[in-house]
Amino acid sequence: MNTTEAQEQKMNGETERVDFEDDGKPPTIVSGLEDIRVRKTVDLNVVTDCLAHWTCAEAFREIYQNWRDEIRRGFHISLRDFAPISSESSGVILIQQFHPVSKELCGYIRFKYNKNGDGELEVRNFNASLKYRHLKIGASTKAHDKNQSGKYGEGLKVAALIFRRFPNNHSFRIESSGFSWNFIFNQELDLACTLTRMSDAKLAQENKKAESQQSAPTSQSRERVSIFIGARRTSYTSMGEVTRGNKIHVDDFRKWLDVTLDINPPTDIVHTTAGDLILDPAYKNKHYLQGLLLPSGSMSGKPHNYGYNFMKGHTNRDRDAIAQPGGESRQRLAIWAAGIRIGGAKGDELLSIYTNLLLNSLNELGDVALPSKWPCLDPDIAGKVWKHMCTINQGPDGRPAFYYTATEGKDAAQIISQNLDLHPFPIGAELWNILRRFKLPRTPFEEQHHRFSHAAIVEVPQNVFALNLEWMLQCCINSHPATKRMGFDMVDGKGLAIDVAYFDKKWKIHDRWLTFNGAHQDTFCEEHCPEQQDPFCCDHAVLTVWNYMLSQVRAVDEFNIPFPAKDEKWLKSMTGIRISQMPRGVKCARNERRGELVVSWESVDSHKNRDKPVRVILHSNDCTGELQSSWEHPLNIMFNLKDEDRNCDCPSQLSQVASAGVTFTNLGTEKKYFASVSRDDVGAFIGLHPPAIRPLKEDLFVKQEPTSLNVDAIQSPVHVSEDAMESTDDTSNDDGDNEFGSPDKEVTAMSLSSPGTSSSEKGYTSRQDDAPQDAVSEAPVNDESHLPVESYVLGESLDHRSLDWGGSFPGSHNFYRTRDRPEDDVFIAKPKANLINENGKRMHDEPSGNTPARRSRPSFTPLPPNGIRYRY
């Protein structure tokens, strides 16, 4: 031993002894430090090769952990507030912890080294002490303290063993509670501790030194623990050799400091309540527990792109990893979740990182090694991840990504691209299943249905095809208890390849079925697109939609109404028959007479059914007293009822399928009427109602006594315009109408007069007080003949072929008897309407009993200004 080393030992207050002399007391009767008079050696029962893989870095971690725990306990400092200040001057590295409020020095770590980099380490705690029982394995004050990092009560002893063991050979001594605690190897080469009572002078010197170091001394400042490591002391090594201890090189000490995040924290770290996420690349794949390094990192064995500092948990016995692997993965998830919830730019950055980890490295990197037996993502985090996924991975054309799995089938990508107009992006089944737990992604089929359920409702076009299809579907739906409560909307389903679906107690039907071309998209049909005057003939379109609906009814089952398969078959056949029997093109029009309306219809039913009875009911708008929106209003009744089930006494007539129509007389002229036409069978579907209309208030022909008569000229009856006869304008017959109930349009007069008669002598004429003057045929007045004239009112229609003309007669007119004198051979000829059809051919008149089931819509052709005259 040289002079310098001897002086150092003298300054430390003792001379190193190689022997093991003590007070001579058996260890069994030593219960505390007070039982030791001068010196006592205590065997620690720790074998030399315990934790053989540990290095001085792990040993320093144990010392640092105890130092930090004692400061936090003694000065009531939280882990987040524990922030040591590190400084370095010539030959000294100093790490100090001050109280965050009082700024009192709570402890320090000082490494003093020479020009060669060799030095000694001192670790000092204020307001702390070491007890005799702490030499026992398992003795600890922190076992049940969740705020302390230590748990097993062996860290101090193990650290002393590692520092003292070959090849480290660093001396390890503690000063506390008035004793010097020197850790050595005994003659059996097991670890032991020699406790030597310190002199009063030495204690006074240490107390004075401590008071000078604390900026705010307390009454407890005399209680301290000081650990000295690396002094050159002579002792036995673990190999049984007597040698001087090794000093510590400054480079080694700097490496030891890496065992904690407190002293040299990362440049990029996100602190959360669940732990810390370390983004600094230098800390990649490193794991810490409460700021202390876990040498083995993750128990998963998988690489990590980032570092993690866990706030909860405890290590295994070797202090190299979290004791519970499941707890590790849960804490990692909690750290990411807490970081994402920070929000702002940092939260968005973490969300982007985590989302890409899930997409590209799920269960490959430890960062996203998720357990499969529990909901591994919080709902809000799953939602944020999904929302971010929807903003990335766009296609080359800029279309948003649609995520799917290979289990969706080989056509999934095509459906996504063509029907959904999105960019197909496949993801793994594991991520898909995680997100599906929160009902976030949809399959291509589900996405189509989702869009269809939220598709915009479209108005039904006011044309023959659309109106009839809508009405027939309503009849079908209301024909069975299991479906009659189901409404339906026509929606814009462009590109979705869905015809019918049921959502929220309502059917959604693709609006393509409202158009002729759309309904015939994949269907053969010999019909052409109907004009407004043509009847609806495409029953197959209605039945196709109805069959789609029926195939889904049993899956709905929300009204608890049984709908067995046999009912479905029966309903399909019944509705098919009822629809074929449904009258088409129902019209309700005025004729020339007051209080009369003519109802006509067409049929597409089989020719063999032409004589089947048809029930025609003429309802007034207020016949039931119900609002038009009520289901009890006749406009909303879709089926023919028994007479006793009808809640009105409106007039009705029976006719045949093939009929020219029926006329209702003696109607109120102040009411509007609409017709209900159906086969005369209970439950038969009623044809689409025509708009309501009022009858005329007065006959269009009136009787007038003329003053003269020209027997050589007979003028045909007055022609009534189509607007006057068939107008369905809701404002017709209101205050703007004339007293006949017809609009103020030209009414051609019918007169029996010679060229010389004056206008006042005309036999057949319109009412002069209302009709425009230019509507009356003007003729020269014959002053020489003033004969009495009879006037006639249009009566029963005749088949002109039943009249004996003595030859042929052009079929360009309809012939009528007179109403007042039907028995006389007096006939009135009235020009027929629409003599030439749309094909340029003359239309043939047939008896009413042989009228074809499908007829062209009649119209009226205006007469010349003076009418047409015939002699007979």
C-alpha cells in the first residue's frame, strides 16, 4: 500500500483489515446496531455466483432505484416530479435532486475522476437511514408500497455482490446510522458485511458536511445514507486473492447512467398518464419500468420500433422484464391510446404512426402485438384509427380507399371499384376482425346496403308507367297481414346494384323501376315505352319487384306475424292474378249533360274473361268524412269490398271487362267525384284512380223557340271541346266556370234555320246570355218564312248500322235519338272524334259488346265554325 492510499484510508476514518475480528458476540444475539460495540461481521447468505449474468450497470440500477425511492419517500415527491439535475465540471459529474417546492437538496450522485478517467462514486440520500435488519435477504420497507420501484428486499445486497465480485473488484461501503458498512468476502468466499461504529469526530464531520450541502436544512438532515463505490481498498476478492479494489472509469459510469431515463432523458418523448412513449430513435426497442431500464426488453421477443416507459407493474426476479407479459401489452396499448387522446399536432402524429403500424405490422412488431382474447382497442381509439384509415391509401386516381379482406371473395375488388366507385385496399384478417368488433368496416355488400338505406328519396314521375307501378306495388304490399304495415320509398340507387332492401320498417326500392328502360334492363318485353294515353302493360316489372320483396319478408319478422313458405307461394300466385285483372287507364269524364260523368277503362286481361263483371263505384271526395290522408278514405282503398263493408253509399254500377264504359247520372254538381274500378270479386285490386272531377252544372244544349225555320238545313249538334268534356283540373267548375260548368271556350251552336233567318230565329243554339257571340253560327235572315221550329236534346246512342239508310252511309258520325221524343224517327248526327289513328288508318266503330280489351284513348276533333249539315 503506497502513501497516497494510506492517506485516503486515514481520511475515511479506518484502516483496511484483511482479518475478520469482531466483538466476539455470536451473531444470533445481535438484534440491532445498538448491540454492536465496535465492530461486527455479518454473513449475508448470498452465494457468489448469484445473478452471474449481471454487470455493474445492473448493480448501479439497483443503487439508483434505492436512492430515488428513498428521496421520493422521505421528501414526498411524485415520480413525475422527480427530475434530477445533471452537471459536469472538471473531473466531477454531479447529479442532484431538489425538492420541487422548497428547493431543498434531497440527495445527490457524485462521480469524481482523475485525468486518466478513473474515479470513485458517491451516492448520498438525506432524510434516510439504514437499519441492521436490512442486511437480511427479503428485508424491505417497499414491498407493499406501489409508489416504490423496489419490491424484493435484496437489491442492496445483490448490488454489493456484483460490484465486489471478480472481475469488477470495486469496493462497496456505506455510511449510515453511525456505522460504516463494508461489504467483503469472508474466508468461505461468501458475501459478508463488516459493521464498524464510527467515531464521534467522524460523525460530527459528516454532519457538518451534510448541513453545508443542503440549502434548506431540516431537523432530519443528520439522517443520511452514503454509499461509496470504487475506493482503492485492500480486501479478498471473490476468487480468494488479496488485492486492492479497482476504480471506476468515467466511460463506464456514463454507460451506467443509461439505465434510467431521469438523468439524460430522450429528445423526443411523449409523457402520458399511462406511461411514456419514446420516439427518439436512440431508444428504439428499449423498455423501462418507472424510468428504469429493463435489460431484456419485451417478454414478447418481438422487435419494437419505439421505446416504452411503463408506470405500473413489477419486474421478475432478474429485474430484466415485466413479470406479466399480458400486462406489458396492455400497458403499451394504454400508452398509445393516451398519446393519441392528447390531440393537437402531436396526437395526430401518434395516430398516423399507430395506424400505419396496425396496417403494416400487426402482431409482427411488438409495438402492435395485440392480445386476441379481449377487446384490445378502446372504442374511441378504434374509431380514430378507422377515421384516419379512411383518409389514407387513396388510389392513383384519387379515389378513397375501401378496406376489405380476401375472405370477401374474388369479386370483392371489382364490386368496390365498379359499384362503390372506391379504391380496393386489402388488409389482414386480424386487423379486420379487431375493427369489426366495433362495427367500423363493412363488407362490399354491407356498404352497398348502407348506401342504399341512406339513398335520397325520389319523387314518383307523373307518367303512366311510374304511377301504375307504384300503385300496383301498394296493392301487393297491402294484400297480406305480414306486409301491409310496410311502406316503401323509391330511392336513388345509382351504381349500387341493389333493387330492393328493407330498412327501419320501410322498403327501399331502386328508382330504376320507375322508368320503362330501367325496369327492362335485364328483361325481355315486347311492349314499347308507353305514351301518356297508353295503358300500363308491363306487369312483369311489378311482379319482379314484388318477388324480391317477398324473398326478404321472412328475414324481417319485426311484426311477429307468421309468414310461412306456403303463404309466400300463395301470395305470389294471388297477386299475379289480381294484377292481370286490374283495370288500366281508368278515366272519368264529363258528357254534355248536367250532373253526369262517364267512367271508362281498358283491360289487358285474357280475351276469355271479357264478359267477367266489373264493379264501378263513383266516390265523392267527402263521401266517408275521412281526410284524404286517412287509410279509410276511398282513394286509399285498394281492394274491392263487400257492399256491407263499404263505409259509404256512393253510386256503383256493374259492367263487363270489355266495355265502352258506364255513365253516372243525377250527380251533385258541386262535388268532385273519382272512380274506383275493379273486377267484381272481393279482394280484387282496384285500378289506379283518375283525378277527381265535377260534372257540368247545366246541359250544353238548351231548348229555344225560334221565329223562323229553314227546313232545307239541319245543323249537327253542338260540339263540346275535349277540355270541357274531360277536364280534370281541380279548379274547373269553380268561380271561373260559366253556369254550364264548362270553361269559357268556343261552343259551336247547332241551328235549324234557313239562310235567311236571323240569329234570334235559330232553333238549336247555346245559351245566348253566356256563350260568346262568335261561337254562334251566323246566317242570312229569311224574312219571308217564319215557321215554328222544334228543338231536340241529345238522347240514346245508336249503332248507325242498325238504321236502314237504303245503302251505305259514312261512319264518320255517331247517331242519337232525341231525349224528349225517342219514339219518333228523329235522329241527331254528331261527328266522331279522332277519325284517323296514329298509324294513319281510319278507326272502326264496333258495338260496345265487342269492344277490344285494349283501346286507344278517345279524343275530340273540333268542327268547322258553322258545323256540318246533313239532310235525311
